Amino acid sequence: MNPSNEKPAFEIGIYTLGDIVRDPHTGKTLSAGQRLKEIIDAAKLADRLGLDVFGVGEHHRLDYAVSAPPVVLAAVAQATEQIRLTSTTTVLSTVDPVRLFEDFATLDLLSDGRAEVMAGRGAFIESFPLFGFDTADYDALFEENAELFSVLNENEVVDWSGSFRSPLRNAEIAPRPVQPEIPFWIGVGGTPESAVRAGRLGAGMALAILGGPLGRFKPFADLYRQAGAAAGHDPDSLRVGVTGHGFLAEDGETARDTFYPYYSGYWAEVNRQRGMAFRMSREDFDQVTGPDHALFVGSAEEVTEKILRQHELFGHTRFLAQLDIGGQLYEQVARSIELLATEVAPAVRKAVGSM
């Protein structure tokens, strides 16, 4: 059976960036190998509990464990049965689209049709010097690589030329995936141009909501759909997803008290690397976990209400939560996954289905 043929009306899943951050309580960090083992365990649990999507993101830094999403996802494919497998995200500006397509087509074959690609521009730029690209070409590289990936997705034999890689002349693009095409999403943060690009290309738009009031993100969904319609894409094919950071516990106060030290420590480390000394206060944290703000932290009921509130705003059909941030114990992450799968997902699907 090909799981891609039986998508629910509203998909719920999890993703990870594989950060390796010191536990704020013990000061210890996991090895990259142990972090990867926990990522696979989380994927197995999500699959067993019936979540729809599992994703891993790409970084090229010593404080992240995942630099090769298709390799990690291939391992996950062999340990799972139904859950869809996606990058969250692939840094599209610094990857060869042919290599990307062939890697994910191979993953699609290994997983019996469960592979997807989510492309983004990335929050860090270490991949540019690492792979010999100029950050001045940031946008042009993304645009060209996205267009070439679409061509590869549609054609077994390709003739193509562009500005940044060698031309393709009667090139056989192999292997071909199980699915007619590999689903292609574009991750969108705070740039309206990215939303327009996703719509123009007819790709799915994954809206990363990491901070700020929810209302400020609605224009992105509107721009995406307008650009897609203007480009002639079927409105029913234009899919919006939401991604965000989260943590669940039996009650909201426990969730916030437990998660705050990890989340604050995570952002302190990220900001330190960017040359900033800012550390998130508890007051700021409590604000962004509020009903009309970004962070998906609380009880199952609170997280369900926030997802449904966003569905009213964005009309999205997919939600992915990053639940393993800042050096948390795996047991804590696993409990969040269980609550998301067994309490949040059924409630959201039932509510959306009745709308």
C-alpha cells in the first residue's frame, strides 16, 4: 500500500533540527550519534502512534547532528511503516538540484512512496562558504534551483541550462520515485517574497511561526494563494502548512515550567553565536505561549485550541511541531509526542472535519 494515497484532511506531525545543546539542569550534551539514535526513536514512536509526517532539518555545524537529511530519513524509512518523510528544511541555495532529486527519489523507493522535500533558505549561512557559493547569490540560487527541481520532478530526460551549474543535455534523471512527483514545499519565515515564490511555483508553503502575534502571518497565506492563482495553479493544489516550536504536558503550567529553561537556554546559545547577549525572560516566554502568539506550549487542550485558531486564520491543512529543543531528556520529548498523537491530533481532525 502507498501511504501517500490516503492523506487525512488535516495532517499532524513532528520535525527536528537535531540541535546538540547542553541540558540546562546537568550541563551535559549528547553525542551526535546518541542524538541521531533518539531522532530515529522519536520517528518510530510517531509512526506507531499514527502521526502523519516526520521531518529533519539540515545544518552544517558542530552543534547540530543532521547535515544529511536524506541519509537520516533513509534510516527512518527502514524503521517505520506509514509516516511521511520530509526535509525541514533543505538549504536549496547550496545543494545541487539533481543530487537532491535523486537522493529523495531513492528515499521514495526505499519508503514505498513517503518522501517529500521542504526547501528553505536557511537561518544560518555556513553552507555557502562550505560548498563554494557566494551569499550575494542567495536569492538567485534559490530561484534557479527551485525551478530546476520542478523540471526534474516532471521529466525523466532533461535539457536545461542556467547560471550556476553546468547545463543538462539529454540527461537521464534516475531513479524515478514511486510517486508521480515528489511533493515539494517551500519554507517561509518572515519574507513576503518567499510566499509569492511558493505560490508562483505551485509548491506547498510551510509557514514557520516562531514568534510574534498570529495575525501578522495571515498576509503570507493570502499572498501565497494570490500568487498561485495568478500563475494558473489549481487553488485546490495550493497547500499551506504551519511549523512551530512546542512542548506538551498534562497541564499548561507544568508544560511552561518544564520547557522554559530548555527554550531559554536554546535561544541564549543561538543568540551568543550571532554576537547577541539577549536571553529570553520568563515574562517574554509566557507571552509567546499565549493563545494569540506563536509557541505551541501547554496542555493538549491548549495546543489544540491554538492549532484550530490558526486554521481559522490560514486555512492550513498540515501542522508540524518541533518538540525536541534545547537538550531535553528523550522521555520528555516522547511524552510530548504521545500527547500530540493521542489527544491533539484526534481533536483537531474531528474539529476540522466538521467545519
